[in-house]
Amino acid sequence: MAVSSATVSRMCVTVLFVFSAMWGLALSISRYSIPEEMQEGSVVANLATDLGLDVRALVTRKAKLDIIHSKKYLDINKETGELFILEKIDREYICSSKTTSCFLKMDVIFENPIRIFNIELEIMDINDNAPVFRRETMHLDISESTAPGERFSLTNAVDADVGANSIKTYYLSTSKSFTIDIQTGSDGSKYVDLVLNRNLDREEQALHNLILTAVDGGVPARSGTASIIVRVLDINDNAPLFNQPVYAINVTENSPIGTLVMTLNATDLDEGTNADIIYSYTLYTSEKTQEKFSLNSNTGEVRVKDVIDFEESHSFDIYIQARDQGSNSLSGDCKIMIFITDLNDNHPEVTIKSFKSTVKEDVAIGTLLAVISISDRDSGVNGEVELTLNKQASLPFVLNKSSTDYIALLVSEPLDREKIPRYDITFIVTDKGTPCLSDNETITLEILDVNDNSPIFPQSFYTIHVLENNVPGALLTSLSAFDPDLHENQYLVYFIMEKEILNTSMSMLFSINPENGNLYALKTFDFEREKEFLFHIEARDSGIPPLSSNVTVHIIILDQNDNTPLIVSPWRAQGSVIEEVIPRSIDKGFLVVKVIAIDADSLQNSRVTYQLLQVSDSSLFSLDQYNGEIRTSRMFSYRDPRQQRLVVVAKDNGDPALSATVTIKISTIERMVAPFSETTEVPLEYDFFTDLNLYLVIGLGSVSFLLLITILVVIVLKCQTPKPNKMPPALNMNLNSLNRNSVISRNSVISQRSSTIADSTLISSDAYWYSLFLAETRKGKVVVRQPVIPKGTGYFVSSIPRSTGPTETSDSRASTLQYSK
């Protein structure tokens, strides 16, 4: 029971100090009394005050509490000097023996100087334990012949508490047959006896359930209960009894041995051996009856022991005695009347007189297979029999009654061994009795094979994909056919049906294993040369005559990436470098060259892309990865070198990818001059001029310009319609090769000089040509002089602008000036 701190503080604590001296140490004894089960933290006493010590001395002198032979239930608060509960104290746990007093001894030890105080803590009992029976259930066996007043000792209850809190009395649940008698021992313990009040009858009540309650003297009181089960023992005072004296049973003749006829069930109100009943025949039962029927002496089962035939006996009488196994055994009798019921107890019989066990599948309809006879030993309706075939609808056979005693089995439909190789033919014979009886006989007919099935391929057309560059002798597939026939009719041979493609036989390209149909390639195929093959394979059995079938095989060669891209434009000799010349004055986007590569593979393997592998200046040129066009990304500057080197790689889309490279050397010049015949003069570069002759050039240009105007005016006056003249073919060809996207602006002048002109005039004409050349060059043009047909009669002078690259040429009219050489 829990006790609060306030309650503890109000309790009267008795303290007794005893001082004595031992071995030079001062000893003192303090005693305290507390109830058990006090709450943790409850204060027992103030040791510092009771021992007359300063609270601070508890720390300085290292006070320590030592509980002797027990757990540490208490401790000292060194700040207040109080002795407090550290863990709940159970008096019954500390003092296991039921003594009136219970002490907890401990020592308080101080140092500097060493001093020991003995403390005895008396634990007072509270009513915290209920009475407990050592056995929760007590079993008693009392005979129903026991006389009233008989006493039976019961197991008493125990209570861990002491004094007034221990067991005070016992109570028994309401019972007409039993009461209790309580007695007190010399140590105050209470004992109880069970007393029988009246005679017991097991047949009336075989079991008595009683409740015994023990109550202690605490406040409030606690109690404990135990169950008393009284089993009334039987005496043999009742004889076995059948539920009726005579039984009438019908038994069918020919009942199987062991058939249960009936089960006798005599009852005895007693129990145990007094109710164990043994069944037996009486002397009134005949020996013949005992031979036909058996009796189980323990269970009372009557079973058929031998064959019962209605013709031998129509009924049986059995006399049975039931006796118990009590000391003074008692018995009871009954009679069983068994009537035999007549049955159709003879089965009809079927007999195979003649039978063919094997027949070919091409046997003719109506062929005789077997001769059967049927019979029955019964007479009358029970002896009339008929014969049928089991599952007649699914069999290709029919029964034909050839005579009174015999029935023939004939073939009624064509046989097919591949569908059903054997037949289990069951003949069922049945009589007309009630119930009808039947019998059956089964014969097995084996169907022999004939070669009536051609080989069958799983499919009529095979498409086989073969990767090019295959290894010769590689297995392509297995073309296995199936023949449902047997033995030699089933053995197949495979071969390729001859067919020539481009004067090449299929047997030179492919091979087939004649035994298993494995198809092999005899050569390595190249997709670029051979893309597919179509031929037939025949499977032939070994029957007589042999049967065959064929299948179409379509071999499709799959492409591999085995061809490297071939660069066809710009063309170059093996290992040589492509050289291209372009003017430096070209604009951004100018087409320098177009790289074209082809790949002999197909699909993904033939898709070529272009990349710049090496480039002198990546900012100057760009490459279209799909069409291979190399264009300028910007205009040339004076810092750019005159020669550029590009390495272009053409790569296909195969796995792994294959590639080819081309090296292009690009040279730049200030202006483009097309090559001409004989007297073609190369234009001077801007670098030709120096500051020294700048004034001379300007003067000569002015004079030349005025002279040109004068000549033009004279020509216009003399020539009403200037004759058109086309550009020489050589110039046109070279200009087209430079660029076909720009138009060349041409100014042509034909000068003619007479043969009568003096030498001074000839010199004047050369000076005119030189001045014209200087003037046109200053304008940024290219000036070209070429003889005019007829040869030697004059010169053709052309000027070409430098501002744009050459493009596709166009014809223009030219002004001509003729003069004789």
C-alpha cells in the first residue's frame, strides 16, 4: 500500500540512540520505524539532527550509507542531512520468514576522523498481500457409496502478511451436499475440511463444482479463492439396456463380406468398467447363423461374414446378450431377425472367339476384325443380354449379329493411323435384370502404317537474312520438315533443287545436310554484288512410292559497312594534293571547292558527312557537312597568308564508321588572269608602281585618255555600225573555270594601223598602247592584248574589272580600231 510523504511525516518515529566504544571508535545505534511500500523520495528522518552533526560535515567528512546484506533502498541527502527512500521497500521480500518484526540494518560511515553509526530501520507490515491458495484447483474423487459426515482435508491458503493482516476465515459456495469445518493451529494458522452432508448419486450429478474463499483480517480485507471439483465415483448399480427387444433387418443376398448389417447400442447408466459392455451370441443362435454373420464384442457391429445366397436361406435369427464389466456384472438380451432380399446376382459374360490384333490403315470397309459370343447364367429377364461398344459414336467399327450366338465386329469407316494409331475396343454386355448387371471385355487393335503422307514444312516460304562477309560453311538455318508416317515412310532426305543464277548453280553457293535439313553457305557473299537469292529445297521420304514436298527459300544479303567512302571530286591522283587558286578579293560565302564522296554501301552505311580535319585558319573557311561545299567565312585580309592548307575527311554513317581524306592547297592571288595565246601579257601588280614614277604614270594616263577620246570620236564618225565580236574561246573557257556566278565587263578596242605609216608613227602607236595599259591598270582592271584574225592585221585589247571574281561570261559588243602593222 502506498503511503504519502505527509502521512509519513505525521507518523510517530521512535528513535533510540545507543553509544558505546569499540577498538577506539565511537559507535552509535539509531532505530527508526516506517511502513513498507513508502513512496520514493519520502523522508525517514534527519540524520544530521539526530546524530548531532553539522549538515556541512556530511560533505567534508564524506558521509556514506552502507546497507548490510541488502539493496540500497535509502540514501542521505548531503545538502539537508535527511535520510530518504530511494526505492520502494517490500517487507515480504526483505523478511521472507513470517516473523513479527523485520529490520533493515545499515551503517553511516564518516571520515576524518572515522566514525560509524549503526542504524536499524524497522519495516512495519501493511495489508498489501491477498490470501493465495497453493493450488488454484483441488480435485476430489468421492464414491457414491460414501456415508454422510465423511471429512476431506483441503489445501489451506497462505498470506504473506503477518498479524491481523493474515488469514482470518474461509467461506464455501452454496452446496446441498457439502459444508466446511475451520480449525485453528497452534501458530494461529487456519485450516479447513470439506464435510459430506448427504449421500451422492453419480447418475443424478456426477460432478460438483465448489468455490472456497479465504479472507484476511486487514482493513480493508483481502481475499483469495480456489476451485474444488468433486467427481462422484460410480458403483455398478445399473444393468445394460437395449432400446428395443427385437430388431428386423433386410439384407441383400451376395452382399460383400464385411458389409455392416447393424450396430447394437445397449446403454448402461454406470460409468467406467461398470458401463463397459461386451456383446455375445446366446445359446439360441445356430452355428450356421454364426458362420454367415460376425459380431464385434466391443462395438456391437453385426457384419456379413460369408456369402449369403437367397436360394439357400431366406432369413436368419440372431440372439444377442449385452453384459457389463462391473464386479457384480449385470446383463440384458435382444433378438435380431435378418431377412434376405433376392437380387440379380449373376453377371453376363462376353467371350472373344476370333480377333485380328493388327490391320493396315488402308483396309477396306466391311473387313471382319473379330467374332464375339455373350451369355448369362441367370434365367428369365435377368438372363436376357445385349452387346454394345463403348463410345460407339467415336469408333470406325460396327457390330453385326451374324447368328443367334455370335456377333461380328466390322470396319465401318476409313482408318487413319496418323490420327489414331491404336484403338482400345471395349465390348459391354448388359442384362435386363433389376438392377441390371454388366460385364466388359477390351481388345486392342494396332493400325499399321502405309506411306500416305507427304513431308510437311512448318511454313511454305522462308526468308533468311545473311550478313555479308559471312564465313564460308556458316549455318544459315535449319529447314526441318515433318512426316507423320512411321519408320522408312518417315525418314526424310533434303536436297536443293538445281537452279542457275548468272551461270552459277545454287549447289555451288549453298549446301544442305540431307539428314537434318541444316542449310549452309559455301561462299562469302558481298552485298554490293549479290543482294538476294531465291531457290527451292525439297524434302523426300523413303517410302514406296516416295512422297515429297518443297519449300521456297529467300536469302537476303544484309549490308555491312565494309566500303570506305571514295572521293571523286575534286579528282586527284593517288596520294596527291589538290591545288586551287582563288582571288584574294572574293567576298564572304565564295565557293572555293566542292568535295564529293561516294560510298558503295547502302542505307546508313552509305550516308557520307564531311568534316574539316585540319585547317590553317578555322575562321576563314567553312564546310557544309552534308554537301561538302567549302566556302569562305569572311573576306581575306592583308594578314592572311597567300597559301592555305585544308584536310577534309569524308566519313560514312556505319558502325564502325569508315572515312577517307583529301588535302586541298588553296593559293590566293591579287587578280585572276586567264591564259591566252602567244602575245598575252601578264598584268602588272600594284606593287609594280613606286613613288618615283607616280607622276609619270599620272601624266601618261592623262595624255592617253585624251588621245583615246579623240580616236573614239573618229571611229564613231567613220563607222556607223560597229561589227560585234565575241570574246576568244580561250578567254571564255578560263573565265568560266574561275567562277560562273559573276559577269565579266569587257571593253574592247581594236586598233588598226596602216602599213604606210612612218616609223615615228609606229612608235607613237606603241606609246598609245602603253599609256592605255597604265590608265586601265590604275582603275583596278586587267588589260590584255591579243592578235586579231586575220593574223597580223591588228590587235584585240580587253579590260577586265578586278572588283569581283569571274562568273559566267556573257557576250558584249566591242569598239574596234583597226590599223596596219
